[in-house]
Amino acid sequence: MSGAAHKLDSCPMLYKQLSDESTWNDLSNEANEALAQIELDLPRTFPDHPRFKMCKDTEPPPDSLIPSLRRVLRAYARRNKQVGYCQGLNFIAGLMLLFLREDQAFWLLCVLIEDILPGDYYSQDLSGCNVDLRVFRDMLSKRLPKLWKHFQEAGLGVEFFCLEWFIAIYAKTLPTETMLRVWDSIFLEGYKIIFRIGLGILELYEKQLLCITEPHELFAAMQDLGKSLIDADSLIKVSFAIQMKRTTVIALREKHRTEVIAERDSRHVEKKEHVSN
């Protein structure tokens, strides 16, 4: 349904070519940086999961998915030089590999990044993701104004919890069974589901969060939010009851993209002036 199978059928040998380590010679500095970051993130990928265990100074166990994850992430970095590798992709690709062959996981990752999410989502400065944090902030302030005020009073910005939600598409947030239901919705209906699910999680836990008066306790609660949410039906029901027009999402993204780009350009100008001085 996502279109990944069609892409695989259209280019059946591409993944094998991209993941072939013997062809990784004379790489650019950017590519080598991506490879180095991938190696750093491999042991951080679901370290408590038996299929992602890594042993120091020894080869991974025979059933380890670490070698497959390395190949998928390297192949994608080679395919999409503009994105290369971004932290968070290791969790997404890792979960895909629990259910799919390497080539299937590779093409599903391609669909997610290139066809479903905005093109600048995993750019080097994460501008697309930063845009969506602002979009979500606007949605939260309108949908759950009491909770938003509660967060503001505690000094809690949406980036504190939403960045991990969005960058890993809830792979680090929700139990696997629940997360798969969310991913089904994203691949079928598009990326605005990311906002629906975020608001749905907060709506389910709103009463509990409003009862927390100490800022440090609220911060701790937000870090664990959703990790025990095994009732996928309740989350989907609440999330899809939220009225959300695609045109509204697009308009909000365009508004905040303009702001993010202006701020980025301003920082570049300030940096140049500082260097020249």
C-alpha cells in the first residue's frame, strides 16, 4: 500500500549495489561523516532488544540485526546524499528490519523520507522538523489550551518531548504494537497523522499531566509519556476524532517555514559578520 514494493520491483538490484561495501571507495567527506555517525548510533539502537545486542570486541550474535541495520543506513546515505544520515533513522530502520527483509526495509525507508515526509525533514539543520514543532505548538495551544498553559508555566516547550516523537516517528515512544498501528496510518494517509497522534497522546494523558504541579516531575512524566500505551485502539480513536484539514496543516507549515528560513539566514549573516570582525 505504501508503494515500496513497486519501487523494489522497478529497481530490484539497486539496494544490493548501494549496500555493497566493496564499492565504497573514495568517498566524499560528507559520506565518511555519515558512516562515522552511523557507527556511533548502532549500539544506541534499542540496546535492550535481543536482536540489537552488540558485544565489545566480538562479532554480533548470528541473529543480530546490527549488520543489516548498518547496510540499510549506509545504502540510504549513499542513495540520498542530501540527507545522508540523521539520528533517528536508526530507530526507524531498525524497527522495519524486525518485520521485513533488508531490501524491503530500505525501500520502505525511501518511501517514508522521500514520498511521505516533507523534503526538508531530515536536512542537516532539521529545518523541516523544526517547522513541524512550531505547527504542533499552534495545534496544541488550540486543542488543549489548559495543558499548553500548564506546560508554559513549567517552562516546558514542545521541543522537549516532540522532537524525539517526530524525528523517530514514535519508534522510541510507543510500544511496538501501538507504533505499528500508527505507522500503518502514516503510510496510508500521509504525514499529518504525526500531528494527530501527538495530540491524541496528550489528550489521553491530559488529566494526569494537569495534576502534576512540580516542573521537574512534569519533565520526567513527559519523557516517559506513551511508553506504556498498549491500547492502540484508544489512541487511534482519540486521534482520528480530532478535526484536521490537510489545507490547514499545509498553511501552517508554510507560515512557519518562512519564519525558520528567516531565522536561519539571520544566523548565517551574524556568523559571517562575527568572522569578518
